[in-house]
Amino acid sequence: MNGTEGTLALGPKVSLILAISFPLCYGVFSFIRSRQVNFVSILGFVSVLLTGVFGLLELNPLTMAIKEASVPLIIAIVILVSIRMGKNVVSSLFFNEDVIDLQRVYAVLDERNSRARFDDMFRKSSYWVVFSFLLSSVLNFTLARIILQSQPGTEEYTAEIGKLTGLSFPIIAVPCTIILVVVMFYIFKQITKMTDIPLEELLKTDK
């Protein structure tokens, strides 16, 4: 057996299917175990799935790069439109009844006539979430253009798809997650500042 056969003895398409099956199976297993999904998890699941499908279709590297950038870009647009329409979907991530005692927060804010100031703070913070997905889109496109250099359908192209999937987490997911965490802590800090209620008294925990 020569070096090429030993590297991808199963063939490029079978190897690609096996490569993407692991993150997809993990995502399904995680959902079955927790019975919960979130925005970021859905983004990752859809992105990996599309990477595999586009790879099997042997689309050219530029099309793959556009695909990599399109998912977070679409999400950024959806969030931005929701903010403009006054129906901020970011609240489903950080500020919902499952996470925090909303009735108590709003009651105090209404007593202090601070509801409008809080809504303005939350809206401005949400733009950072939009920025995180725009950053993800740019990084996805750039990384794909750098890594994908071979012809679709070749063993080299399959290896590059695997490398792209492997590098997407440290290069893309980590900085974007950091931004989301910073936004989350900022919002919670502002809630405690505006209500004078300790965060531990507002957060809902399973007892």
C-alpha cells in the first residue's frame, strides 16, 4: 500500500462523510440528552452540515468560502432586522423567563421610570452580538479562501475541508464566543445596577 492509499483508502467522499459525521452526531446526541437548543449550536450544526453537503457536491473553493460566510451573515442580518423592528431576538439568548426573573426586573424598572433607559441599553448591547456574527462571517470567508486551494473531488481537497473544519473552532468560534460572553456579563451588570438587586437573586436556578 503506498502513501496515498494509506492516507485516504476509503476515498475522498467517504472520508468527508466520516469527518462531518462526528460533529453532527455529537450535536444530535447533545440535543437528545439536554432537550435544549440554542442559537449558537444551531449555527454550528447548520454550518457543518452545509460544509459536508457542498463538499460532496464538489463545488469550487470560492463557492465554499461564500457558504462559510453566509450562515453567520444571515444570522447577523436577522438579528439586526429584529432590533430595528423592536423584536430583539437576542433576548432569547440572555434575557428570558428561563434565565432571569423578568417580572421582578420590570417591576423595579417601572417603579424607577428606568424601563426606557434599560431597553436602550439592551438594544445597543445587541449590536455587539450582530458584530460578533459579522466577524464570524469575515473570518469564515478568509479562512476558507486561505485553506481551500485544491480541485474539488480530490484527496487534497477533502483533507483541506477537514483542516477548515478543525481550525474553525479556535480561529472563529473562540473570539466570537468571548464577545458574546462579554455582552452577557455587561447586560447582567447593568440589570443589577439599575435594579439594585443582586444577580444571584434574579437568576433562576434549578433547586
